[in-house]
Amino acid sequence: MLRGLARDYAFSLMLVAGLMVRLVFVPYTSGSDIAQFASFSDTFLRHGLEFYKYADAKLYAEEGWPYNWPYVYGPQLVLLLAPLRALLRQPVLAYWNSGNYYVYVPVEWVVACKSLFVAFDVVSGALIYLILSRYSGGRAALVGFALYYLNPAVIYTSSVYGMFDQIPLSLILASLYLYRSGRRLPSLALAGLAATFKPNVAPASLGVLVSSLVEDKCLKSRLSGLAAFVLGALSPFAPFAAYYSQTLSKAFEVLASLKPGYTYPIVYSFNGLSSLATYMHQFSGGDYEWVVSYWWVFYLVLNVLVAIWLTSTRERDAGLLALLLYLAFTTSYWRVNYQYFVPGIGLAALQVGGSRRRTVASIVYIAYIAFWVFMFPTSWWAHVHIKEPNMELWRVMDMFSLMVFDEGVYVVYSVLLTVLSVAVITALVL
């Protein structure tokens, strides 16, 4: 009983400490996407269920978007953000001055977005703790929770930059919890919902689906599980499609428009091959874009490795398969942004308490990803989109940064990350 109380106390202490750290940054930093989220929400509030007519950003100037970035997500995000935007209508300031482009985000909108993202950080962390407590023990639960919730990469994503990958992660984690509890249909529906929340999360969602299809021996059970997954994936689109018949085709058209190419800025690119090709092109002028264009070959090789493991082992761990498929994606996809690692960190944390090899491999992977936060001058987000910066916080952030500006260092980091990721996949399937 005392051990249980001590564990609960440690969990509560880490929960509060992690929340306090996040709240320090919430009002004083902002990434560029938060400005664009305001514009997406404004467009939805203007055009309602015809929103996907404007998702390709061809009319971004007319719509008042600060950037010509398309909306490449399912409708779940805009449905969550639009009610907040309806209450907080302060405009995003975007203008040119002396050849420089300035974008300033109102603090109220920054706080609203990040509060939502931080809330789902808490939900994701609590689900990791709950899953590990039930299936791996209290010590593993505390370690796994800390690896995710106190991780600088996760804190950076939700409360410094401001991105929402922890929301679909929470759906995946809830899906895994239900899956292990034997409630397959709601589990698969949640996995499907996560798959269309943000496209990069789809490989992890497919891990849950494939596990179910492999485990279920009855054709009827397999079909019902597949139907639940598809229903979960497509149900958010239903009201949009009912009002605007081209919703799905428009959404796929926007995704298909994302053609492989050189990945700038190099400091924010995490596919080793893409980063190296971009760097070599930038400094030599040579044509290395073919390296980026054929990213899918590497992806297929990694998935074949996972498929061989799946067919040659009796192990049926939906969480492990979700992690393997997600690692295969983030290791090979031509354009990997830093926030893509949040679901990977959450799923890797679930491996704590398993075999020693898997635990060590997961911890090394998580720690290496977190190190980038201390390389990159993260204080950039404390002033670039904040009209009246908090100078004290700016200085404190710089104190904890190595302030690396040399792009070559980030290329080396990215290449080593790719090598490490392959090693981790290998260690997990052995």
C-alpha cells in the first residue's frame, strides 16, 4: 500500500511539475502554424461545411491567410479550433516592411491553441501511465510517463512551438487501452479517427488495425473490425461531404499535391537522406533530388522487415506494431518535421517494462530526439511571432541552448537519427 501511495505521489508531482513548465511558455512563444490555424478557423467560420473548397490555399490571399500553406488534415482539427476562434477574433497581423515579412499572433489565440494542446499532453501522459500500470507494473509506468510527459521534445511541441500531434496520439493510446481490454470495435473506431486526424499518424493507426486482422480468426469479426476502422476514419468527413460532395476528393487532392523535394530549412528536417541531399545541392549545385523522390523504396524495405517479423513471431502486441510502422514512416518519409516524433515518443514509452533490449532501445531513441531541443535556438519562437516579447524568458531560453546555427551539424544529427531509427527497429523485432 505504501508503495502504491509513493507511486501516486510521484506521478502527481511529475504531472504538476510538467504542467507548470508548460504554462511558463504558453503565452510567450508561438510557432508559425498557430497563425495559420487562426486563418483556417476563420475560413471555416465564413464558409462552414464548404471549408474544403478553400483547403488547397489557392485563395489564401483572398482568405487573409498569412501563409500559402494548405490545410492537409482531417476536419477534426478545425472543428476543435473554430469554437475557440469564434470567441477570440483578434486578427493575425501580417505585413511587409523594408523587404521583411512580419507575422504576429494575438496572445489570446496563442493561449487558446496551446491550452488545448497541453491538455492533450496531460491526457496522453495519463494514458501511458494507465496502460503501463496495468500491464507492466508501477515502476515502468512512472518511467514511461516521465519519458513522454517530461520530455523536452514533447514540451517544445505543445507549449513552445504549438502543434497538435498529441491529440491523435491520445486517440491511439486510448485505442490501445481498449484493444488490450478486449473492446476491439471501439478501439478500431478510435484508431480510424486518429488516422484521419493527421496523416502522419495513419501508420500507427494501421498497426492497431493489422494486429486485429491478424489476431481475429473469424471472417465476420475481421470485417466488422475493418468496418469500425473505416467508420471512425470517415465519420468526421460525413457532414462536410453531405454539404459539399467533393470534400473527400479535395482532401486527397491536397495531400497528393505534396511532392517530394529538397527539405528547407535544413535545421528542421529529420530524414537523414533528404537533409544530406538538400545540403549537397545547396553547396554544390548538383542534382540530388532523386534521393528524395525515391524515399518510398526505403519505406518499403523497412515495412518488409516489419512484415517478416509479424509473420515469423507469435507475439501480437498492437502497441509494438503501431510503433514499428510509425518508426518505419518517420525514418524514411521525405519530409519529417520535429512534431512528428511526439507520437513516436509516446508509443516508444509503452515499451518500457518489456524486455531489456526493447526498453534500452526505446530510451536511447527518445533521449536522442530530445537532444535537438537544446541544439536549436528555441528562443526564436519567443519573438518572431510575438509582437511584445518577454525578454527575460528569451534570455533564459538562450541559457539552456547550445545555439547551433551551422546547418552541417543538423545534417549530421539527421543522418545519425536515421541510422539510430533503423537500429531501433531492428532491436525491437529481434
